[in-house]
Amino acid sequence: MSIYLDNAATSFPKPESVYTQQDYVARNYGANPGRGSYKMARIAAQTMAATREMVADFFNISSSSRIAFTFNATQGINTALSGILEPGHRVVTTSVEHNAVVRPLHQLQQEGVEVFKVLADAQGRVTSEDVYRACGDATTKLVVMTHCSNVTGAVQPVAKIGKFCHEHDIIFMLDAAQSAGVLPIDVDAMHIDILVAPGHKGLLGPQGTGFIYVRDGLKIKPLIRGGTGNLSSQAQQPLEMPELLESGTLNTAALAGLGAGMKYILHQGMDNIHAHEQRLLQLLWDGLGGIPGVCCYGPEPGPTHSGLVSFTLNNQSTVETGFFLDQNFDIAVRTGLHCAPDAHKTIGTFPGGTVRVSPGCFNTEQHIHTFIQAIKSITSQPF
């Protein structure tokens, strides 16, 4: 049986309830939510409302109407950046961002937006003081950053940075792709103005799901305009959330599956899941550290670490390592740049990247032991 260790890309397998809920919805009430008054459409709309309320409760969002569903975190990030930033605005970000942030900011920079990147250290961490200085006396419109690095697992001091932004009237936007469902997130306590997350990673939902939260009073232009199921007589896009940012037919079955994934986390306890994954990461870190020729990157597993370990092998490309693991041991890991070239430049692993190992809640200690033995075999034998 194959061993899947790429949960930082997408969690797999999902809880059984996610599969059964998707199947049930698709078979029994797969109508368009909010697009009709008949029973099936009403039930579909109620399903969406229930998932929206669950997201609100999960992240301490006072009004679920401030949450718009997206197909992934990337759509939410593009919506926020393009919907707020204009030529002449200044935005502060970091040197360890995913391309979902880097690329839209690059395009906006070509259009006249000033982008300043705070340099992280060799473990992928930024300090709150460096972010404060980057904002400086200049009129900074927005700070956008990842909660956890998808390359090193480093957790950033987002609560301190959010508080600073709140006190200085700067919009604070958090990319929670690696932290939603893994670490506690409270939009009020952390002063998060915009929160973006996928549903298919730590929240244990299916691919093609995600959301964007926009705090009340913050104006944002929609990235996509179209059918919303209400105010259909108007040519103008509705101005109220969530319809403002939620055009087109939603994936009812998938979003019902997202709700099931979040229910599973609440039932198991996010702290319990995180503790289990941290135990696996510690086994992984200790095991890799005892193998000659292995170099690990990022902080050691602990309070300032999320859910992955990146490493390289001397005299072997990351692609070769990943290929050998897949072909000879049936173990799935991620190799290369992980859509985050800036992060690899920061930690010194560009252009080859790293091998990234990310256990999930359904992995076991035996999986990690098998993986360590596979790496020992790769380092000791030519293939």
C-alpha cells in the first residue's frame, strides 16, 4: 500500500464522512443553491448556509455573510489584491510567499503598485519588528503574508503584526493555506481584515473549495461578476457580501464535503490532530538528522512549526529523490520549488528546491519509520 506524505499540497485521504456527504448531496439535492424556490434548491441553499456558518464559527467571524466561497485560496488572494490595491498604493509582504501572492503582486507592481518584501531568515521566519520597519513612515495600504511557510513550516508572528496594522490603519491580509485547520485562527484576536484559505488542505475538505473573509466596512472590488441568484434585474453586481464576491454556481456537493471535514476536526479536536502530526514530524526530523548526507531546512518541530519538513540529499537532485521514493518504495512526497521560488532563494535552496514531507492526521508512526528506512536505502545504494 502506498504511503502519502504530501498533505501540505492537499490532504489525503479525507475523513470517510467527507466522501459520504459529497455523494449524498450529489445524489439527492444537486440543484443550484439560491437559484430556485423549489425544495431541492432550498435544501442546497441551506447546505451552503450551514457550511458558511461553520466557517464563521471556526475562525471566530462574527457574521457569516462576510465569507464568500472560492474554488481555492489562489482565487481568494487574487480577488483581494486586485480588489483593493490601485496604482500608487504601497503593499508590504515577505520573501517566503507562495506564487499565489507573488505573481498577482508582480502584475500589480507593473501597473504602479509599490511592493516591499521583508526578508526572512534562513529558516523562513520574519520578525514583527522588521515588518513594522517596512511599513515605516510611508503610507502602507496593505500587509499580506502567509501564516506558515509552505517550504520550511515556519510560523510567522501574525498576531503581533495584525495588532500593529490595526493600530496604524493598515489592512492586514493573511494567507492561511498552510494553517487553516492546523493552527487556531481568530480573526478578531489577530486583527485579520482579510483571511483566505483553501478547503482541501488542513480543513480536510475536497479540492475545488475555499473561502475569503472580508471584515465589515472594508470595500473591495469583485474579480468576477455574474449571476448571484438575487437582484437579477440589475446590470450592476450586488454590493453586499457574500454575493459581491460570489458569482456563478457553487459546488454544492464539494462545499458540503468541506463542512463534513470541519466537523471531523471539531469532533477529533484540532489540538489533538496537531499534536499527533507534531509527533510524526519529530520522528521525521530526528530520523533524517541521523542519516549522513541529509540536510534539513527550517525550524525544528515545535510551537513555531506547522506541518512539514524539507530536506535535500548530498549529490542527488530532489527530483531523483522523489522519483526513487515513488518508484521503489511507493511513497509520495513533493519535490522542487513548491510554487515558492522566493522562499527557496531565501533559505539557499534555489533553483533545485527541496524534498518536502508533510504527514497528515491519517499517517502513522510506521509510515514515518518506513520513510526513514527508504531514505537510508537511497543514500546507501545506487539505483
